[in-house]
Amino acid sequence: MYLLKPTLDCNLRCHYCYENEHRSRTDDYGKYDISAVLQEIMSLEDKSQIVLHGGEPLTLGKENVDAILKTVFEKTGCSSIQTNGVLIDDEYVQMFEKYKTSVGVSLDGTGDLNRYRCGESMTAKIYSDIVRMKDRGLNVSVIAVLSKANAGSDSELELFENYLKNLSEKKISGRVNPCTGDPNCSLNDERLSIVYSRLAWYCYSNGLQWSPFTDIWNVMRGDGRVVCTFRECDIFHTRSAEVILGDALHTNCMRVSVKDLYMRHPSEYKTRSEILSQVPQEFGGCQDCEYWEYCKGGCPSQAIDGDWRNRTESCKMYKAVFSIARNIQSFGVAKKTPCTSKSNKQSHSGGHSDGIEHIDGNMRHMDSNIGGE
């Protein structure tokens, strides 16, 4: 997958956004050369999924967004975008229809659940636009970040569960990501495990197709169609996402390039996997972990102590969900699962059908399950 990031500028600047670190180091994050980006799109040798990303891509303005989506459409026959939804209007919706655009929208819930992003009136507008685009036949998905705002208390988590269910009833699905960019917003390790375990049971028992729960379900059944979180990752050559910046420079997934790892190595290596599989768990590795073959240590951008050679800091949470999925598959304690509710097939806007998750995070063309940021 190619992620087009002509600008890292954003009209929301959420406190937990991982790109804040990029923005804090330079004044050039909003500069771009549209001509260079368009030329680079046309020069790509393959027709992998190309996603207009950011920052907030709609801050580029309608003329530039139209030019990019048109170029991608002419090259691949479709297009994709990941947006916070604030600037969506009728003209953009018509543009998305024209260029067969899969639209990923970042929204952490309805009402006050989305307070880390924006106020309730704007939240209501974004939610309405999501439903409107879906009703008009667009492929729409949602990325929600779990934080103290929407999962800090059990009452908030119940509202969030209803949010996922309401979207699912409208045949809209997506991905639920843990908040990791700001300790003031993030859930602690214990609470995160509780929240994800509860959401796993909720999704599995109600047949809701939300990542990462469908991904965990799939990988434990031997199905390789999972987000890159559960695939081997070389931070010097991120297979799941190749980023194209505003000057047409190619770099790695911005989650790992946050520490200035911009140079993309031409070859991919399995150094991290080799390390993790041999280092005892008490020292940050994955040796003898019963879920190693399914997890591969998680995303290196979320590694313990920020060291890519360690496993993910969310290890406890993922182990809890893997355990739940294994028990359900072994004992059939739920009648509905992501793989048995085919009548509830939902739309997915780009993302991780081949192990990619940056439109943040859905999977396309999947009958049995559903994954930027």
C-alpha cells in the first residue's frame, strides 16, 4: 500500500496523534509540491492501493484533492482517503462518488466520547456525513481511538459499544486502535486489557466485524488476511505501508519514522522477529509465548520503551483477546462470530487486506471479516 502524505498539517491536531512529534521538529510539515506528487503517482510501477492520507488531506483544498484522487483513479480505477471528516461537504461527497473513493473517517464515538477530537456539534456533523455517504453508496469505514474519553469508565464504554453496534447496523465497520500518543489520554495497561476483552466479547457475541477482533479471529484460524499489527515488520522497510511525502520522497510507515527513520532500505529483513523469538519475555522478547505465531510481537512503533527490538507494550491486552478468541473457537460459546455472520457483510474502505492498516484500518473484499492512523 502507498500512503500519500502531501501534508502533515491538520485542522484538529489531536493531543494523542503520533504525527505531533513530526510537526514539533520542523516548520516544513505543511509544505508540498502537488506536481511532484502527481508525477510520482503516475510513475509507480505497480497498482497497489493508493491512499490519500495526512495530516488532514482535505486541508490541501478541493483543487488539489480533486487532482490527486483523479490521478489515482486514472491509474487504479478507484481511490481512497483517510480524513477526520471536519471539512467534508457536498462537493467533496460528489468528488468521492466521481472517483470511486473509499472514505475512512476518524471518529472516536458520538457526543462527548469524541471530545479529544472536537466538540459535540462537529461530532454530530461528522457522524451524519458518515451515514450520508454510506446511504449514497460510498464505501465508508471508521477508525476509533480508545482513550479515557470513550472507555475511561464502564458507562462510557457501554456508550462506545452502542456506537459500534449502531454503525454496524448501517453496514459500516472499521478499526478500534489503542490511544498511545499521550499519557493524559491513554488508558493504563490494566484498563486497556479490560476494555479490549469486553469489546472482544461484545463483538464476537453480536457478530460485529471490527478490527482488531476480526484479525485475531482470522489469524487463529490460519487466515492470513490480517492487519500489519500481527505481521512481521522491518522498520527500515515497512512492507505494509510505503509513504510518499509532499516532495515525492518515499519513506517508511510514519509510525516508525517518527524517530527520523526516513531512509527506506531497498530490502526487507526479519531481524526483529529473529530477536523477539529468542529473547525471554521478562526481557521484552516473545520467547515461548503461546501466541507468537499469531502476533509476531505486535507493532514496533508501540514497542516497550520505544525500542523496536522489544515486543509491543500492549502485549497483555492482546494476549487477553487471543485467549478469548481461542476459547470461542474451541468451545463455540458464541453463536455469532465474524466468520459466521455472512449475512451481515459490511463495507470496508481500504486498509489491510494484505496486512496493511493505515486507512486506519479496514479490510476490503472479505466475506467473513473486515485497518492510518
